[in-house]
Amino acid sequence: MFARPEGIENCRIWIDGCFDFAHHGHAGAMLQARQLGKELYVGVHSDEEILLNKGPTVMKLDERITAVEACKWSTKAIGDAPYVTDPNFMDKFDCKYVVHGDDITTDANGEDCYQIVKDLGRFVVVKRTPNISTTDLVGRMLLMSKNHHFKSILSIDQSSKNPLLNEENIEKFKIYASDSTGLQSGSGVYYYYGDEKLNTLVEPSSRIADINEIYYVDGGFDLFHPGHIEILNLIRKDAEASTNKVKIVVGIHDDSTINKVEGLNYPIMNILERSLCTLQCRYVDSTVLGVPYEPTTEFLNKLPGKVTRVYHGPTQTEGQNQYKYVPKELYHKVKGHKYDFMNTEFIVNRVLSNKAAYEERQKRKGWKAEIENKLKEDESSKA
């Protein structure tokens, strides 16, 4: 019904949304939209518009814009975009087509937010990323569930098939490791199994592979929030200021490691979700899954290049001295930034402190889903 228009590859594309939490579903939508055209402008709804049409946001507008701007497939983020997509607003930014997932989104009145642009032939459908949404993540916080966790890579015999490393997930890693056009190879993806060298899941582009010097940073990167993004941005700026070419390699702790340190149901996002969030970030060149909580010189020597700096942000676990095996000349603490107060617990507490409002949002989502499913059925019957 909504076929790819002829010449769309030469057009500036529009996509809009709440983008509450920087999860890989949002990134997947931006990736598919970017693959269609020459540039991607991303409209971000205001807190007030989302409250009226959907319910309270967890992340504030400036935080959500920070996340969108960090996505390597976005060209520009536009704040205060109308909740009901307005072709006149799109025209201000010379965006001919709007892209959206293959689901229906409704406003406070239960009406399709994209009906106007659909009627004008300016609407293009892409596949929605399944099994992830802001609603899912808020639900995990409210229910304190952890059945989304993966077992540690190291806990499974290498001859066995770890669900994290199945063919479907490896394909996801390849897609999210693509370059800023979404069409060519980009980042490298590796996993650590204690071998003499890292195991490669996705080969990096020659541009990245040919850079030998590494700035390394590791962590959980749970909920991939502006605090993480600003740290990576600062490291990228340090790399760009270097007289040598430097690549940023990010180590991701597995779910069991984070749960052992943080307890409760942490991490809220599993290692697959956290890795995809990190891969979509424009400040990252490669990722390594399942890295040791306490990096050693032996481990650092296995990374794809020479590590000249090991970075660490201002987290609550710093007192545990997890970098005691890192040579002092390599260790660098990230300087302060405007989101250095933020961590995963801070965001979870935002939700729990306003639990009643978010529970009402969850119920409202269920009510809207019934209307949206009916609209989708009606739309399909007309195709």
C-alpha cells in the first residue's frame, strides 16, 4: 500500500517520535529511514505533547534530543515536533517523505497520527523492531523481572550454541555495525571467551581496521542514557584531538556480571540490547561483548590494536577499584559533563517515584493498542 516512491534515495527523509530511552528499536527505525534517502531529520515530540497523547515521559526533551543526535544515522534532531505528523512542519526542513514502522500510532483521540501524510502519498513503511519498546522497559522496572537476561558467554561451553550468538542475533550485530549511511560496513563486533585472541562476530571496515591506536572504555551501558553518551562523546573528542588516528573500542559487561555487582533485576536491558544501543552510537568504532569486570594488561593486549588509554566514568562502583590491574599511565578518568549525575539507578528511581502515573501509562497503552490494531486491520483490508 505504501510502496517506496521513485527517487526517494535523493530525498531528505523525516521520522518522528517520542524516543523515550535510547533503545535499539528507535535506532532500527532511524537506520531503515536513513537507508532510504540522502539525509535523515528526526522530529522529537515535547514532554507536554507526549503527556497529552500517551502519558508521562521518563526522559526529558533535552535528554531525548541528546540520544537522537548521538545516533549515527540521524542527520539532525528537531525538537518540539508535533505529535500528529504535519506535512507543513516537514516542509520547513525540506523533508519530502516520512518513514514509520508497520504499526499504527494514535493520538489522544484514537486517530491515526499519520493519516494526513498517508493521504498525501508521503508515507513510507519500514519494519518495526519487535520485542522492545519504552513500555517494555518501564514494565521491567515496575515488575522487577530479569527473565530477559542472557547467560554469561563464559558459562557456556564454546562448542555449545549460546542464544546470544545465534544466527539471528549475529545478523542484528552486522546491521547495527553498519556505517553512517546504513549501507556499508562500519564497526567491528567481538566477543571475549578467554582465548588467546578475541572472537570476531563482525569484521570492521578497512577504515577502522587500519587504525591501530585504541582508546578503551568499558561498562554496563544499561538504558544507554545521556550520561553514557556524553562520556563517549568526550572520549571521541579526545581521540580527534590526538595527533594520531585513534579508534574507540567499547567493552560491554554481560548480564550476570552486572547483576552480581548491582543486584536486584539489573541490568534492565540485556547484553544484546545494550550492545546494539552502543553500536548505533556515532562515537563508537567497535564493541567487545562479555569483557572482564576488572580489565588486565593481558586482556587489553587482545584488543584489535594498541591500547594507549583506558577510560572510566564517575560511577558508584569506582570505589571497588575495578581498574587496579590497568597500568597507571593508561588510566584516564572522564571529566565532568552536564549529565554526570545520571546513572541507570537514577532513571529507574524516576519511574518508581512516579509509579502510579507510569502504571496508568501502561494501562493506557493497552487501551490504545486495541484501537491501533483495529485501524491496522481496516487499513490492510483496503490494500
